[in-house]
Amino acid sequence: MKGLKIAALSVLALVLVGCATPVPPPQATTTQAPSLNELTRHGRFALRSEGPSETPEAVQGSFVWRDVNGRLTLDLNNPFGSTVARVQVDPGQAVLTQANGETMRSSDPDALVQQVMGRRIPVRDIRTWLRTPLRAVPTMQQVKRDEQGRIISFAQNGWGVELGRFDAQGPRLLVLSRIEEGTQVVIRLVVDEP
């Protein structure tokens, strides 16, 4: 399917594969601060791709991101709240499960998403970017900080990244952009308030 080869249509293509199951809302959090090994975020995403000889394409939905003790579970939901895909990442293995039960496996989550979408999406890097980065890693370039010393924009691994609307866990707004083979891909993540 062509939709599986275009990043902006990938989630929409997964919506079309069949019945989807609703995702239960995340459990209410207590006032206790989360541990460094735990991060749960939920919100909305929008993907847009546009190339010089292509019609602009966009898709949106919601997500639930659970990163606990080294295991990442990412649910992608259509605009009606039904799960269209789940990605589970454990050390050394990533599994993508579509709504119809089909699974795909890889040792690298970025490679798995590329296999499905036809383009690399920085799953591993987003794990870091969802937390408040205070120290730049060697691969970060063009680093800019706010008055509190938080990193608010940088370039890394071919992506331009802008972070904003911080809370105690990290940024609540992430805008990722990249030009790949003449096509501009923009991913916008908005984290809902707890």
C-alpha cells in the first residue's frame, strides 16, 4: 500500500486495516514526582509531509506513551480514540502490533518504524526529547536554551527539534522537522496536561 510508504499517511493506513480497540485513559497520577526510570505522557500528534511534486498530506490522532523501567509502550490512536497500532520497545527488540493483530519485529525501533512507514522516525531520540534536556549530547548542534537553562531547540540526527511548554516531567510541545529526499516531514506532539 502506498500509504505505508509515506510517513504522513502511515498512521492513516494503519487506521484502515480493521477493527480497533479503545485505549483506556492513563491512570491518574499522584502528586509524587515520577522516577527517572518512568515517564507517562498522553496527547495529540500531527504528521505532515510535502514534496515539490507531491500533494501535501497530513494525518493526526492521539498517543499514549508509557516508558517504565526500560520498556516503552507507544499507542497510536485515530481521532476517534481507537488504537490503530502499538509499538513496544524492550532492550534489543521492538514489536509493532496493528489493530488487526498483525505484528512486525526488529531489534531497532527506528528501523521497525521505517519498515512500516518508508521513512525513519526518531523513536529512540524522542525518548530523550520528551524529558527536559539540560545537557546537550555530542550529537546535538545549534543548541539554544531558555532563561532556566533548558534546551529549547537544536538539530540532531538530521532532525530540527523545538521544545516548549515545559512542566515538571519535560516539554509538552515538540516540533520535529526534516527534509528527506526532497520531502519535508513535520511531526508535532502536544502533551496534554496531567
